[in-house]
Amino acid sequence: MKNIKFTKSDAFYKKVLKLIPTASQTFSKSAIQYSKGASPLFLDKGKGAFVWDVDGNKYIDYVGALLPIILGYNDKDVNNAIIKQLKKGISFSLPTTLELDLAQLIVDYIPCAEMVRFAKNGSDATSAAIRLARAYTGKDVIAVSGYHGWHDWYIGTTSRSLGVPKKVTQFTKSFEFNNIESFKKLLSDNKNNVAGVMIEPESGVPANKRFLKELRNITKKKNIILIFDEIVTGFRVHFSGAQAKYKIIPDLACYGKSLANGMPLSVITGKKNIMKLMDDIFFSGTFNGEALSIAAGIATLKKLKRLDVTNEIIEHGRFLKQEIKILISKYKLEEFIQITGENWRPYFIIKNMDILVTTLFRQTCVKHGILICSGFNLSYSHIKPEVKKKFQISFEKVFHEMNKILHSPNPKKFLKGELIKPIFEVRKTIPKKNEK
């Protein structure tokens, strides 16, 4: 049994909480999702598939900074591109030619891409896309199915709506993914006033291609802009995104997360006749052309393409799922834990979304050198033999211990830290789990 201490981490938490709400910049990176007292709350460094916390404990990291890390921490090629540009400068008074270089790669690699604009995060990109949709159609309502960021237009429709005027939320309507009748009812309830439809084309469950085809046909017929939010799926479900996997081409698409291997960068791209309205709407940011991130994006995309990283990760996900299923069966945990999801992003389902079981599972993973949230956010570095071996050894210990914990008369006595808390739920078609 491994005895891990979090002395520095817990001390930092007390200090940071006095100055930073939640002691983190991101809910999903905070003590809400990691059991305080039984998990690290601050990291110090990362290399490849591993991270080290401020107490010096080492973990295989399956969180991947919430998916931006697609090659691995401290990737040599991306780092070299950043260092080379750093010597020239970071932000400038005019655009750099790097923007053209990355825009050309986006147009070459993404089916719907004809013109490109850059931003710093997914929420900015999705918000720009809906502004384009409204400007192009002259209509107001946005239909959504998925998670689309923290801005008022979307987050006001969730349980995290505090501070959002109700008048703003009336223009965003949700429908059920893979259920075309749900979308048709939304159209009927908002006659001739739907400007755009934004969906995550795959997340947790694969898309029904018939659903996507009908959605595409209806939006074309009714002058509704179809937007794929590929912030998560881009370069992961397929190198060119879900639109390439399903062969359904949207009018606009948003990419981010994996685009620059950890540097802050996102993309709004799509048809030229819509994107040209960027000349007229107001979408402008001081740091949207920041050169280090653009250079990192160029290096990342070239490496992803050259090494066929997306397919390598998908194959590794298939391996992980098989191994985990064997362990779940071996230790008689089917009643409590399942592994599911597509191979690019396998995830765990805890029966009845039991918070105690979820906390105990994550606590046990940490104890045996694994940092994980709801599932496996994989990078190219995870496929290395030494990492795969560590995965097998560590999860064998995790499930052996979970067997003891969950088949005991009182599992709660094994709780070492505080219970985690759900953030919110948005995808009705996905078995309940903690949202990203």
C-alpha cells in the first residue's frame, strides 16, 4: 500500500483560496473534482505522459490538461517552435506571416474550411460562430446540443446560470442529440427565427449518421447555419474532425484544445461567404494572433499529420478499454464500474453516478500513481511501452483495492479526503457522469 502525502499541496490550497476563488482558474481542475486531502491540488511539471505534483509525487496523467495535450507534455518539436519564435517576439503591432501558415494548414486539413480566424479558447470561438450565424441569417435563436463554453448565450441554459440575464437565455434552445424529432419540435416552437444550430458532433456517444444527414438537409433548406463545435473532437475522432469521420460538412466549425499541444489557441473556420462577415461583426482580440501559440499550432498539426497520431491514439484507446474490461471482470466490479465511450476517449461510468464510489475510485487511482477524472484523455506519449506497462501495473492495483473497498460492509470508512462535486449535466443522451 502506497503512502502518498500532500503536505505542500494542502498548504498551497489554504493560501491560494484566500486570493483565487475555487483556488483554480477552471472548475474541472479544482478540488471540486479532486478529493481534497487524498489528491494533489497543484502540479509542478510534466514530461511525456507523466506529471509531478508540488510534493514530488509522480503520476501517469490521463487528464491531459482537459485534452489540449495531444502529443505529450514538453514535446520537443513544439517546444523548439515556441523557443524559436520566442527569440523573435511574442505579440506584435501587426499580424505575422505565421498566421497565414497556420490558416493554410487549417484550410488544407479541415473539410469545411475556406477562411480562418484565430482566438484563444473554445468559448470565444463558439461565441464568434453564433454571432456570424445571426449576422448572416438576420435571425436570433440558436439551437444547441452539447457543451459550448462559459459565455452568457450558452451557460445561461445550464444549472450554472447565476449572473446571466433571463432575457439572454431566451434566444438559446436545447434539443436532444441524435433525436431529429427533438430538433424538429424546436423549429416548430421557434418558427422562422432559428439562426444557427451548434452541436458537438460526437461526445460520449457516436453520432447517428442519419441524424446528422437529416440535420444537414433541414438546415440547408431553412437557411439555418450548421455549426460543428469540434473543440474536443478536432484532431481526435479523426485527424480532420468529426465532419471528416461522418462526411457531413457544416457551414462553420470551431476547433481548439488539441490544436497547439497546450498553448492557448482556437479556430473559427468555414464557408467563405459566411466567414467574410468577420469584416463587419465585431470579433477582435489583442492576443488572438499571439505568435508563440500560432507557432505551436503549426508544429503540432504537422507532427500530428506526419506521425498519424490520431489513429495511434484511437488504437491505444481500444487497448485500454480491453484491459480495463478484463480487470473489472477479474475483480467483480461490474456492479459498480463500467468502461465505455469511443476508443479516442474511453470513460468510466459509475453506477447511479454515485459520488462516494467516484471519489473512492479517483482517490485509489491517485494512491497508485494515476491522475484521472472521468476517463482517458490520451496523448501520443501514452502509447510508449514503458507507459503501457505502468498503466497495467497501476490499474491492477487500483481494481484489486476497489474490490476490497466496494465489497466491504462500509466503503465510506476508506474515504481519505473530501467528496468530489458534480459541475453540471448537459448531454441527455449520455449516461450520467461528471461533466468536463
